[in-house]
Amino acid sequence: EIAKWNPKALDLWEKFAVPENDDKESFQSSFVRHVTSTLARSVYNIDNFSAYQATAHTVRDRLIKRWNDTQQAHAEVGPKRVYYLSLEFLLGRSLDNALLNLGLKESYGEGVEDLGFRMEDVLDQEVDAALGNGGLGRLAACYMDSLATLDYPAWGYGLRYTYGIFQQRLNDGFQVEFPDYWLNFDNPWELPRLDVVIDIYFGGSVSKYTDNNGRVRAIWEGGEPIQAVAYDVPIPGYGTKNCINIRLWSSKPKRKFDLKHFNEGQYEKAVQAQMEAENITAVLYPNDNHMVGKELRLKQQYFWVAASLADIVRRFKKSEKPISDFPKQVAIQLNDTHPTLAIVELQRILVDVEGLEWDDAWDIVTDTFAFTNHTILPEAMEKWPVPVLTYLLPRHMQIIFDINLFFLQSVEKKYPDDRDLLARLSIIEESSPQFVRMAHLAIVGSHRVNGVAELHSNLIKTTIFKDFVKFFGQEKFQNKTNGITPRRWLHQANPKLSDLITEKLGNKDWLKDLFKLKQLEKYVDDPDFKKRWVAVKGSNKARLADYIKKQTGISVNSNALFDIQVKRIHEYKRQFMNILSVIHRYNLLKKMTPKQRKETVPRVVIFGGKAAPGYYIAKLVIKLINSVADVVNKDLSIEDTLKVVFIPDYNVSVAEIIVPASDISQHISTAGTEASGTSNMKFVLNGGLILGTVDGANIEIHEEIGDENIFMFGNLADKVEDLRHAHRYRNKQMDPALKAVLDDIESGHFGDPRIFVPLINTLTIGKDYYLLSDDFGSYLRAQDMVDEAYKDKDEWAKKSILCTARMGKFSSDRAIKEYAESIWNVEPIPVEEVREHKLHE
Ligand code: 7GP
């Protein structure tokens, strides 16, 4: 207010504002100031890590400015906001990304060099923010980048885990897990909001009372509160001043100390409550595509959605609009079923706290929420025991029963006497104990439900959610094919290719409109361009070869075909089939004459990925890969025609080195099991071809890039059930090539074969659920086609260019626009325009 009234003060505020158009010098002055004042160091005791911190703090200052301006603009306009609720945000590193999105990379790079450092080394000091498992968490991060870039008034809500996804190391070829204590040093990418604190209750009891209008109402009085403290993570858009927010909640005890116990001399008991409160956000559950029914996980979920909803409702109330306007101001997207309790919590707030009638409240709730499903794997479907919910959240359990009752009554009305239908649709599974089916609750409480690729969206409509489609109709069920951000996955990860593209297209517009890459097609037959394209790929392969040497000690030939499969280790993703085909290849190479070997294409087969700590079979796959690598890499007789590498601790920043370096990457899930996949998009965008099954987004990538530029194989999704049936009841013959490979393992060729018995049993006793045997033959044939195609370097280069050129569809910008237009109904709010407008007022 003072600034407004006093022009002199206003001038001062302007003069000393954080600079908007930064240059080398303003960077250096801020850098030195942060070294001196923030880090308490000097030129005599500063290392690369301190240089990283000083640079990060300088960028942080700029981010905070933009973040504030953005929030202020939103507050002025009062638009409908979208809230993305995700239990995982797999952000990776922030410094490089922020420098590029803010357009500061060049000036700061020069600035830091003058001061005696190399930007590359500085960037390399940062630890990943690894608050996610895999696809679902990384998708959330890409979506936040697009929401910011497209100027949408959006917020992310998540948890600030003290321990992110574990670090993976190898011991004798076995995975061992180490805690990821990522907050060991200060984290410049968050703003602690110790003033934004919300009390969260568990347990307690529900009582009934009669209100002034004579209606019976419920009131929940929870037990001891736990505090949710907000930590805000600014997310800058590319080429815009907008900077949005991810709000992560951290748990802490409300009362510091239990005085009663303390006075009784029970010190341990006194601190116990404190520790239990802090436990809630201590650790990310390390399971991908798999539900583990731990009570602490359920507490995490409620803690997070209750804090987020309290925050959202508080912000809505500031607008002073009537509560019936809530869905006009608020869209909430549920990233899978993890935040489903938000539906129940909003209903509770509207009915119990705001005093609305049930039906009016329920209309608001369903108009507000939309739900994305990310998997059809049965073991990933969330369900919670009714008894556990009843004692942790007694009022919520009542509300769930009421939601179910009213829902089933409406089903009964439309389809009288179809009791099987009622049982199939019910939110409650009538087992003993009973369970709450979270996906059912999410569907009933949302106005839109979507899958993440065409095939997946069709499959959920015809399988797991079939009865819901029958009841609610088709319109409620949509497809939103996933996308990835080209800023991180091309511009940042592959600077050489980005420069080449920008030079050819004449500007960087393609980074905001990825369909512009189409213009590259003009140059597919330009020999000079092709040569440069191939040189970029070569240098990215050399960079990866260096990384492999450093991490594993293995030397690989960068002229070989780089064949990569990096993703979480899971039976449905079939890394097992890949390593079995490597053994097959190795045995062929050994039988060849030197002349024949000379004519074959040398390969480096690269694996990476974490197995959930309790996933025994997945861990055996890692061990088998390493055992095969040990034998193959030592065998001089095959003359460097084959190398096998397992890169440890695959994560986002490692992916940024791996993705630009592929010739071929593998996406070989059993048809119908991989909902979409997103790394497939990243590899192809970087000019890598793919070898894949007819599954997930592979299908749409194929549609875009054309038959000649992709290697597809395997049985189709609609055959899977019949094939499984045949394995179960007809003792299907195993593919002979596969049988030979298994015999080779059992002979002890790759170390003590007893270790691998349970793994091999999945194909025999286990009836080969993921159909390796059925796809093995066509997989080997597809591999041969890859080898053949790679021999024609010129044609391969052409394919590579066409891959990149045709990836426009897979930008997360396209995906986010589709969500905004057909689910959320939100509009962009460009901060700069709002500020201009204000100046003219
Ligand atoms: C993954 C899917 O497995 C992957 O195919 C998809 O690309 C990704 O989500 C993003 O949509 N699912 C998970 O990561 C997961 O854990 C269960 O889903 C909740």
C-alpha cells in the first residue's frame, strides 16, 4: 500500500527489483553475493558444488519473482484453476531446465566460466528430485512443464517425501537398495511456507445432531491432529514469464511434546507421537504398477488430499463466490486412484461443514473431478479394507457407503433386478473383510474418465470399466494420449540436435509447436544435413560410451548398434525376453566363422531400471542380465560383435544421457499391458528407431512415422486371452529357439543355474503369463530386420530424421491442450498481458 501512495518509494522498488532481463554481470554479482552471504564461503574455498549452489540460488531468486507475479496475476483475474493431484512428481534436476526455460543458459554459462568454472560440471552437481517411480510420476512432471509453458492457471499437489525412490547399486550382479536422502543439503528449488499449515485428523468418532432446520447431521471429531506444512516448488514455463507451483506437503507433529508422558518420566513415549507424525511423509513407496496395502500408504493418501482440498477450498472462498460456483472455478484431475479420497473429502466438507444438501453437494463434486487411469494390470488396482478405513476415517467410510447406496439405487432403477450388475459395479467388494474399490469410487465421483493411449482407452472401456460404460454412456470415457515435454527431452538432453534443428528451421518456434518438426522432412535427402545428423547421433553415443565406462568399467564401441531397454523392471515389460534373445544371438555368434562374424552388425545391448525391492522375479532378471554380461563381455572369441551392459541407478538425469544415444530402443510389453509408455516417444523424438510390440502408444507412433521407420512384432492384444488359455489347459509347445536358450542357462553357462530356477519356472510351471514363448519367434525375426536395415547407413539416417520430423503429436503441450479444452474447461492467463493491461489502467 505504501508503495502505491508514494511514487518515490515505487521508483526504489522498481530500481532494486530482481532483474528481468538478466545479463552476465547481474548473474556474476548475484553469484558472488550468494557465495559470500548464503554459503559463507569465498573464492579461496569454493568447489563445483558451491558453484552449483550459488548458481541455483541466483536462478531461484528469478524464479521467485516470476512465481509471485504469476500468482498475483491469477489472483487479479480470478480464473478457473486446474489442480493436478499426483502422489508422484519425478522432476529430476532443475537447474539446467530453469536456465533453458528462462533463456539464461548462454549468459550464465559465460558468466560462470569467467569466474573459473565450467557450466557442465556445475550442472552435474545437482541431485535428482526423484519423488516418483516411473511413467506416472514422470508424466506428471512433463505435464507441469506444459501447463506452465502454455500459461494455464494450474497447481500441482503432492507429498514432499524425505526419501525419494531408492538408489540402486549392484553387488555381484544383484540389486541392492540404498536410501535416497535427497534433502541432505539445502534444496534451493523449494520455498518453505511455514505459514501455510493445515491440521489433518485421523481416527476420532462421528456423532449425530439435529440442526436448526430439524435435519439430522453428522459431525466428525478427529483424534490428535498432524500438521501439513507447505513447500512450494516453482515450475517455470518455456518462453513465457509464467511460473506455476507444485505444492508439496510435509508432515509434522502439531504438539511438539507429550508433556503428560514426559512428566511421568516416559521420555520415549513422549517423542513417539512426534516421530509417528513425521513418518507420514518420510518415504515414497517404491512400487510401480503394483499396489501394496500398507496402512501408512493410506494415511499418506488422506493426509495429502485433505491438506490439498483445504487449501483449494480456502482459495476458492477468497473469491467470495457462492459455493455452487465451485466447479466453475475449480477443476481437479486425479492422477490414477491414489487421490480418490479427495472425492469423499469434498463431499464431507460440503455436507458436514458447509451444510449443503447431499444431492447439491454431490453435483458439485462430480462436476469438479476427473480421473485418469494408467494401467489395467489387476495387481495395480487399489482397494482398501473397510475395517481399516473405518477406524482411520470413520466419517469418510460412512460417506463412501452412502455414495455407493445412492449410486446402486440409480443402477437398480435403470436395470431392475440385475443383481450381478450391481455386484460388479459396487464400490464395495463383498468379500470378508469388505474392500473399497478405489477405481469404482473414482469413476462414480468424476464427470470424465480417461485412458492414456488409444488402445488403452479402448481396452478399459471394453474390459475393466465395461459395465460403467453401459451405465454412464460413452461420453464420460475419453482418450488422452500421453505426451512428453520437448524442452527437457530434446532441447536440454540433446543440445546438439536441438541446435541443428533450430539452424535448419530458422528459429526455435518448434519448441512451442512440435508439429513444426515436419519441416525437417524437406532435408531427408540433403547429404550435408544427413551427415551432420549422423554426426550428432555419433557424439551422443560417444557421450553414453564414456558414461558406461565410468559407471561400469565396460568399454563399448560407439560404432556398434546401440540397442537400449531402460524402464522399471517388470515381467509385463519383458526384459527377460530381451536377455534371452541376447543369449540366442551370442550362441549364433560363437558358431560363426570369422568371415561371417565380420559381416554381422556389432551390437551393444544396454539395460537399465529398478526392480521394486520386494519383487523377487524382477530382481532375478537383473541378476541374469549381469550374469550374461559377465560371460559375453569377457569372451574374446566373438571379437567385440556383442556387448551387454546394465547401467545402475537409472533415473531422470541418467535418462537424459541415454535417450539421445539410441539407434534402437525396445518397448516390448505383452500386447495390451503397457497403457502407453512415454520413453518410446522420447527415443523416437531423438531420432532413435524402435523395436516394439503392438501395444500402448507404440501403435500411434507407428501411425505417425510410418511402416518403414519402425520394427513391430508379436501377437495382438485381442489374441492374448486365447493364448493364455492355451497355455493353461493345452500344455502348449514351447518355441524351440527359446527352449535351447533356457537349456543353455540350465547347463550353467551363465553361473550357478539354481539361482534362475524360479525365473525359468514362470515360463513353464507359471504357464508363461506374459507369452514370451508366443512372441519369441517373431521377436527374433524383427531383430534380424533391425540388423539388416542398419547395414544401409544412408537409409538408416533417413529413417532417423523422419522419426524426429513426425513426432509432433507426442508433445505434452498437445496432450495438455486436449485436457484443458475437453475436460477442465480452463483458459490460459498470460502474466505479461495481465501486467500490461494493469499498466494501461
Ligand atoms: C504408467 C504406465 O505403466 C505407462 O504405460 C504409462 O505411460 C504411464 O503410467 C503414464 O501414463 N503407470 C504407472 O506408472 C503406474 O504405476 C499404476 O500405474 C498406478
